[in-house]
Amino acid sequence: MTSSIDAVTRDWDGLTIPTAGTYALDVAHKRVGFVARHMMVSKVRGEFNEATATITVAEDPLQSSVVATIQAASIDTTQADRDAHLRSPEFLDSDKFPTLEFRSTGVTSRNGNEFVLAGELTIKDVTRPVELEVEFEGVGRSPFGQDIFGFSASTEIDREEFGLTWNVALETGGVLVSRKIKIEIEGEAVRQA
């Protein structure tokens, strides 16, 4: 007997994946985070609390696509003064540039449940190519009857390439804030009716 979850999943290259369709990022089960080095000796972690994404799973999974929008003002490092500085014109300038945008341009299968999602990231009206290392975490059905799948993704960007150039030189050498920023994303996507 076929279960109802079998009707919305399929086998592809040894993985059980969702059938073709449109999925939305579950805002209650997501983290859009980042890590920056501070004073060359420690790491500061933060996240954007408000982000949306639409994931279109294609018949050919390698033709799937993602469009995501992040609200710049929702940046949260758990330190109010730092967050205000990050929203200011010296960094994200969230009043003038309220969103960060990502649009995928291609998907490549790497190994098992690992993929590379190529795309274009726009911050402060500067668009640069990025590649996200993606892990497909699985597919299932919630107790509320929603078809979902999980994923994680990461990449590293040079913030100065996006015009985020503010910094302070340290007397001991190096700078206050690293140029390289690691982006870490965890999420669930829910099939749309």
C-alpha cells in the first residue's frame, strides 16, 4: 500500500526528494545567520530575523531555483548598539537599501545529499555571484499535513565587494572587523497549495 507521503516524494540519484512544486521558506523554522571575526581574535555571530524565500523544485531537480529576500533592518547580533551601527550607512544602510536579495542561477549535484547553488547576491544595489554549499536534509510531512523538506547552506563573501568597507585599523595590526563573512542558513520549506 502506498502512503500519502509517497505521492509527494520521489527517488532521485539515491535520495528521496520532493516532487516538483513550489515551496516557501517556513519563517518559524529558519535561521539566516552570519559570522564575522572581531579584532582578529574572536567571532561575532548574528542573524537576520526576517527573511522569505520561494523554492521552485523542478521535474529535473538540477533545474530548480530559489529567490530570497532578507530585511536588512532585521539584523540581530544581540547587542543593540552594534545592530544600530550595522543598519547605518557605514554598513547596510537599511533605510536606503531595505532588502538583501538572492536569485539562483544554477544547481550542481556534488555528492549524495550535497549540492552547489550558484546565484547572485545583491547588497546595497551591488550584485555579485556567490556559490552556496547546500545539504539536503530530508523530506517529510508535518503533523499538520504540510509537505516539507529541510536544508542547510553556507558560503563566504568579501563584504567589501558589496560596498561594506567601514573598518578601524588596530594598533597591534589587522582590523576591527573581518572582510570575510561566513553565511550560514538552516531552514524548512513548505509546499504551497
